[in-house]
Amino acid sequence: MEASLTSAPHSVKRWQLSGTDYEPQQAGTLLSDTRFSSWTPLNNKRINLQVRNTTWALLFEERVNLVLHWFDLWTDRQRKHLLHSLLTRGTKSQLKYCRDLLIETVPVTKVDLTSVLPRFLSLYVMSFLSPRDLCKAAQVSWHWRVLAEQDCLWAGRCIRRGWFLPYTPGDKEFGAWKTHYVSCLSTLDWLTPREAAEMYGTLNQQSTGMTEEEEERRREKRIRQQIREKLQEEKRLSVSARRPWGSYTKPEIARGGGTQKGRPESGPTFVSQPPLSWPLRSVGSSSHSLSLERGQPTSAPQTWERVQASSISSETLIKTRGALSSFIYRPAQPHTVSPLHLSAPALLLLISNRIPAYELVLSGVKPGVIAVLYDHRGTLSSLLTQVERAISGKPAQRIGLLACGGTQEIHLLHNSSLSEKTLLIPDRREFWEKLCGMVAPTEEGGGIDIFCPLAASASGVALLQNLSTLTGLEVRAPVGVATGNFQNILSEWSDGSVHTGLSEHQPARPALQYVCEAVLQGWCTQAQWMEEALVELRSTLGLQLQWASVQARGRALGYFLWERIRIDEICVSRDLSEALIEGLTALTREEETRPVEFLSIFLKNWNEEKKRQEGNGQDSSGADGGSQTCFNVIPDLPQMVLDWRGAAARELHHSECLYLGKLNAVLKVYKEPLTAALNSNRAILSYADIHIVLSPVAQILELNRVFQADLQARLQQWGAEKCIGDVFVKFCSKLRVYTNYLNNYTTAIHTTDKCRESKPSFRAFLKRSDRTLATHMLSLQELLLCPVWRMQEYVTLLQALSLHTHPGHPDHVHLRSALNTLLQFREFIHKLKRSSEADRLIEETQRQIQGCPNLSEENRQLIMTQDAALLRSPDEQIPDSLKTYEHVCDVGLFLFTDALVLTRQNVQHTPFTLAHQSTHTFLASVALTSLSVREIRHTRYVSHAFVLEGPCHSWVCATQRGEERQHFLSVLRSAIECALAGHQ
């Protein structure tokens, strides 16, 4: 038995020991620790682990080889199924390993950026390509061609070069601006640099000058061109001066020195006035005109010099300006006809928004000066485009430039400074060459006025000389002999010659040609101080003022159409009414300098589109498209004898019809489209939001329709004994509808704002629907405010009716009863307004005070705030008459209806400016019921001081002035008495 135990291991188990450190001579030592049945070590863990790992490795390799053998025998579908099963069972680290292995094995080498990037990023990348590169990119593929020929890439390139499309591209038209660019470029007459130098010379080469014959020929050519332009302008104005709607009355023109028989000697003359967006002309300035005297024939060979010599000064009284109201009535002068006005070139003033308090300069611009406010962060090309739009193709007499700068350079733009060294840079040189082409020649008084004191230094004088040589114009600048912020503008100016010196021929400073003297002097001396005050105003009201200008123009146009022209009552064809409405709506959304021309082009394109639709059989109007229809929203009322009571009643009915139109616009423009979108599973707003915001308006509309019908029935047979007070009493009995609306109004406004911020589809819907003719140029929030305004109008009209109704009239009692009810309801509205304003003040105060506990409690309102100084006495035992105080810090006192909050006020000054900002940190709060106040007598050590004594602490405060202390303490004592009375 022992022999068998000492022999070699069993042959069957020998493979289990392969790869281990087994030696036959050590078998005796292993026998005591092993069991022969399984050959598994029991006590030696190292050998146990080695044997187990080796066994598993061999078994794993065997199984892997078996699976790979099966994998080679499977079909492609089975292989994919196995891979899918393995990947779905893998962890993130294993999947990342597979991803890296796949990328390394099958790398992605070629990817089309237009198929990976969003469309707007692809267009942004292509916007940096040149036109030649864009044309090459269009040849890559069909998709690249679609992107490379987008109008947003080519429109800017055409507009910067003055190449405008003669028509408006259609919605589905493709590549119009690129085609226009290629056609304009192919017909461009250009010169090589050598040819341009031979023709015009260079800065380093003095001009040889022209002969006297060439100068005369050039002068005659310029005069003929000016005459043609003036005649074309006068012809265009005469065409636009016809009265609208086919009611033109031909003015009388006498012939042969006498008047026609049966005609009065003088008749009405219609003088065309320029539109609102045209530049203002100076009142009382002389202008070139051709006067045709009756009985005095005009010779044909009359020269331009004779026209200039016979020009008279006419006072241009511009009182009403606008595109649709450009006609005023003036009695014609005897023996004359309307003269042909040839206006003189205007002055152009370029103002940078980088200069301090530029708003004040704009307010003082003189009539006859075109002011262009440009963005300092823009480019030279954008500035040129802005100037071209301002002058509308007419040359300017002189150009003034008001920008930041010094004695050596001008900071025209943020990345474009003008100095002696940078003048000849290609883009800057091109800018000045194009700009000087918009100015009259030097012989006619043309030139450039730069408001920077360049004439005060040698490098500045050299810059003026080079600029004058480059542009061929007279360039003037201040000599800078005055001190102060911008007071050098008020000093002497250079004369504009090559050898710059003081102006001796013009005692008046050139700057006064552009800006009024009083405004210019105030701005030059106090510009920096005004800038500090305007910074906060711009940040607070900048966006509101910008929108206010657009809204004012749109509302003025809408008021003119609906109130004056009464387009809703004019009998016109349906096609014409639709075209006018669409054109005027587009006009209100565009910033057009010539609205009449814009409207004519729009109507022309609209007519062509209409004809094209009719030719394709897409005319939806059918045979009724040209029928005459009459739109009459407000029914005509019989004309009554004018009496105060009847006038108030008719005004009540007329304003009620307008009010119903606004309420109806809320349903037609907003509620019906939103409800239709909700029903078609393309919801813009949820049903709950629509119900909260718009459903109360429908209830008010139903109530007021009944009220308007009752008013109309009474006014149809109006008389002295007719009564409308009972109609008001019936209306006032149903004011519960308005009460529910006002209680829900704040929630509706907040819901509208919340949905507008969180839902892009609703934001786009409001952008399309707000401030159109259908909404009377109002937004949704403004339309929702109309019921509040209407209640005030009811009170005003009822007061007028009661005033002019005799006490013995049967209608007097009902009117007084309805008036009392509406007065109470108006007080309810005022209470809601005060509550809303108080909540707003509480929220602002909560945000203003850092670390302040919650201030929003029931019936709490902010009464007033007061700035004061917190004092402390070093010794409290000293008598008050001898006690001294030291200033601890500045505090803010916020007085509420039930408490007083003390805050620590910190003032932070902005470096390099005079501006400062105040912040408040919470210190303490005291209930008014436990607060007492004591004044400190005025001594040589302290003044305007008082003590606030609370349950645990007391604070000694002092105001700057005695009036402030008296006012604050009186209000504080009154608030304490009210709090104690309410507490008891």
C-alpha cells in the first residue's frame, strides 16, 4: 500500500498537474494534504489557485474555439443575431471598447459637412467664402448647389455694391440674387490699377489739371444732368400730388395773360409735401425755383445761370408729413401757377453712438440737416449703406462727422481708426472715395467737417491734407484751442485749404451749421455728466423706446385708415380692398423711407401674381372677384340736430362699436385659430390656457353686443324725450361678468407671458398676429386691457349725459343710478390696480435687499423709503447736549404698513466713471406696534438726528436735510398710530 502511494501520480490525473510546479520527489509531502479521489489540495491555497486557473483557461480556450468554429458555419443572419445578443448584454465599458475597435478597424475618413451640420451652420460657414468660391462649391453636388445659391448669401453682396433687384422674388423662386449678381458683374465696366492711375492719378502724384475747355464741357454736362434730375423729380411729385380716390380737381391755369370766362381768378392749389421719412429742409432757406409769370413768356434758351439768378427764397412750412397725408390746401396766388421747386442739397451729419449723450445732439439737429446715427460696432460697408439710404441718391452739400477721437486720429468704428498711417489702407481708402462721391463738388460748396481737433497737431494736419487730396473736397476741423470735454468744437476751425490755418472768412463756427448753438454749447460742456445719467435710462427704456417708435407709426397709419379715410365704408372691389390691406400691413412691418413707392411696387407685384393665378385657374374668387362690395361695420345713424345730450349718446354708440371691434378681434385673430389648432391635434396652447386667457372675453363680447343693440334701437328714433338710462341700468345689473374678468385679469396676463416664454409656437403665433390691421395695431395684452379702459369711458360719457339731462327728465334718475354703480365699479378697478402695484413694489424690495426674510404677507404694503446715516455715541452717560456721535455706516429705512426694515447701504462706484450703484443688506426689522421714535435736538455735534427705539435695540439715525427728517417722522408716526389702532 505504501509502495503504491509513493509511486508516480495516476496517469489519468496527470493532465491536471501540467503547468504546475509538481515534482515526483515531493509526492510524499503532498500525500498528507491531499485526497487521492479528486487530487484537490486542501491546505495549500497557492497550488489550489494555480490548478483552478489553469483548468479554467484551458476550458475557456476550448469553448471559444468551439464557438468560433460554429460561427464560421453559421449564416450571415445568424451571425448578426449573435452579435446583437452579445452587444445588448455588454456593459458600457465593453461597448466603448467595441466602439473604439470598430473605429480603428473601419475608420470614418469622408463625411459631408452639410449632411452632418445643421442648415444654418452650413450657411454660416459658406458666408465666409468669396463669390468665386461659392460658384465652385455649387458644382460639388445638388445639395451643395442649393445651399450655395441661397439668397441670404448673395443678397448682402449685391446690396453692398448697390445692385438691387428690380422686383421682389417669389416665395418659391430660387437663386434670384445670385443670377442678379452674375449679370451685374458680367456687365461691369472696370479699370485695372494701371488704367485707374493713368486716368485719376494717385496720392503721390499731383494732378496735371484739365484744360479750360475740358472744365467748361464738364461743367455744362453736370448742369444738364442736374436739370434732367430736377425735372424728373418734379414730374414724379406732380404725379404723386393727385388727390386719392379719383376726386382730383384740375386747377385753373390762365393762358395769354388773362383769366377764363366764368372762372374765378384764383382757385385751390394743391402743393405736394414730402413724406414723413424724407429729410427735413430748413425753414426759410432759399431754394432754386422756376417761376412762370402770367402774361410773361419764358424764353427757351434760358440758361441755368439765369435760373439761379432769378431764384427766390420760399418759406417751406412743413406742418403735416406722411405718406398718405401729403396734400394741404393753399389758395393760389393770382396770375401764378405752382412753381417748380428745385431744393438745395442738404447737410449730412454722421453721429457715432459711442460719443457721450448723443441723444442731446440728435435733439438739437437743425432743420435741413440729415442726421445719421450709426452703430460704433458696425462696419464701413454698413455705414455706407446707411448713408446711401439717408440721402436717397441726392448729393449732400457737406458732411459732418461727429465721432470719438483726438488730435491725431478719429475712432470712426471700433476696428477702424483713421490716421495718417491708416488712410491708405484699401478698405478705408475705398470708403472715403465712395463717401466723397455723395458730396457736392468743392466749387458748389461741398466739403467735409470733422468734429475732432485734428488741426491742433502736425500729424492731424497731415491727415487733413491727405484726406483733402484723396477726396478732392474741402476738409475742416477744430484747432483745439479750447479746454473741456468737447469745447474744442466751439473754438476756431481750420479753413480747409492745403495749408491749414484759422478760419478768417467765416466767423460762424462750422459746427453751428448742423446743431443749434444752445444745445451744442450745453452738450460740449456737460457731455460726460449727461452720459452718466443716460446710461441707466438707455438700459431701462432702450427697447421700449425702439418699439414705441414702430408702434407709433403703425398706430398712426391704422388710425388714419379707420378713422379718417373710413376704409371700411368705402365701396371698392374685393380684390382692391384685399390688395390695399395686404400692402398696408406689409408697409407697417417694414422700415421704408419711401412708403408710397413701396406701396406702388407691392400693388404691381400683387397684380402680376393675381393674373398668374387666374391664368393657371387658381383664382378662388370666381366670378365675384370684381363685383362691387360695400363694407360697413358701423351702421349709419340718422343725422340729428346737434345737442349736447344727443352728441354724447352718439359718441357712446360710436365708441361702443369700436370697442366691440376690438373684442371681436380677440376671438377672430386669437381664440379661433388657437382652438382650431387644438382640435386638429396641432395644439399651440392647451385647452386650460385658452380658457383662462380668452374665454372671459367671449362673455364680455356677448354682454356688450346686447348693450350695443339696445343703444342702436334707441338712437334710430332719437328725440329730446328718448331715454337710454334704463339701458345702462340693465347693463349694470350684469357687471358680474366684468368682475370675474378683472379678478382673472392678472392670472391671464401671467399665463400669456409664461406661455410666450416657454412655447416657441405660441411666440411665433403672437409675432404674426400682434399689431396688425385686424387687431387695430394692438397686441394681445393691450387688447385684454380694453375692458378696463372702457369702464372709465362709460363713467365719462355718463357724467356728460347726466350733466346735460334736466333733473325733471324721466331719464335723469336712471342715469344717476347707473353712474353711481359705475363709479363704485371704477373704485373697485382702482383698488385692484393699487393692490397689483403694491405687490410689485414688495417683490422689487425683496429682490433689492440681500438676506431679507419673506416680505410677502397679507395686507402689507410699502409706504416709503428713506436714506440715512447710522450713528453711535462712544459714551452713553454723557448728556445729550454734549454727546458726540461717530458715523457707523449708511442705512436704508424701508417703512411698511406693519414693520420697519433697516438695511446696510453699500455704495459701489464704477472705475473711470462718475456712476455708482447702491446695494442693501438686511440688518433688522421692528414691528411698528413695539417701535417708538424720539427726536434729538440740534447741537453743534449732530443735526437732523432721531432715535428709533425697539424692544431690544435702539438706533440713532440722521438724514441729510431737516425736511427729510420731518417728512419721514411724520409718516412713521402716522403708520405707528394706524398699526396700534388695528392691533387693538
